Amino acid sequence: MNINATLILQSIAMMIFVWFCMKFIWPPLIKAMDERRERIAEGLAASDLAEKELAAAKVESDQQIREARDKAGDIVDQANQRHTQILDQAKDDAVAERQRQVLAGEAEISLATNQAREELRTAVASLAVLGARQILEKEVDEDTHRELLDKLIAEI
């Protein structure tokens, strides 16, 4: 009976130990494992959400980069157009200035020509008067007259 009593007592002790473990030890362990499982699930869900947000942010940043490139292209086009306008305006201004200077030069030349003609008329008149005086002072001779005219022509 010794073996049976020991076996029964050990069985009872084992049942008390199992009951004690199930009542006081297993619930906190199961609770800790459940909490750990929930944290892992939340972490995976947050990871999936972060991946989705990252993909959305990448799409948005790509779109903003495309928009910035388009705007930069537009700005470059506008700068090229403005450059062309400035060059055209400068050419037009240069042509207008050249025409103004040509007209001013022509007017100056015309004025100088008129002054030279007037001076020439004055000189010719003086020479004519001088030639007539010299002719009248000498006797009227064809050779003398021709000689005086040749001299007058040489002076002019």
C-alpha cells in the first residue's frame, strides 16, 4: 500500500500543482502572450500603413517634381521670349538711331554744301569783279582778254 498511497499523494500533489499553475501562473502568461501578439499585429498594421503613406508621399513628391520641372521649363521659355523681345527692341532702336544719325549727317552735309556753294559764289563774284576790273584797266585786246580769262579759270 505504500506504493499506492505515494502514487495517489503524488497524483493529488500534481493536480494541485496543475490547478495552481492554471489558476495563478497561466493567466498572466497567456495575457502577456496575447498583449505581445496584439503589439506585433499593431506594429505590422502600422508598418503597412507607413508603407502606404510612403507610396502616397512618393507619388505626391514625383508629381510636385514634375510640376516644378514644367514650371522651370515655362520660366525658361518665358526668359527666351523676353530675350528675343529685348534683342528685337535693341535692333529696332539701333536701326532708328542709325537712321536718325544718317539724316543728321545728311542735313549737316547739305548745310556744309550750301555754305561751300555760298562761299564759292562769293569767291567767284569777287574774282569776276576783280577780273572785270583788270580787263577794264587794260586796253581791250583779244590776247590780253584771253590771257586774263585763262588766269581767272586757273584761280577758280
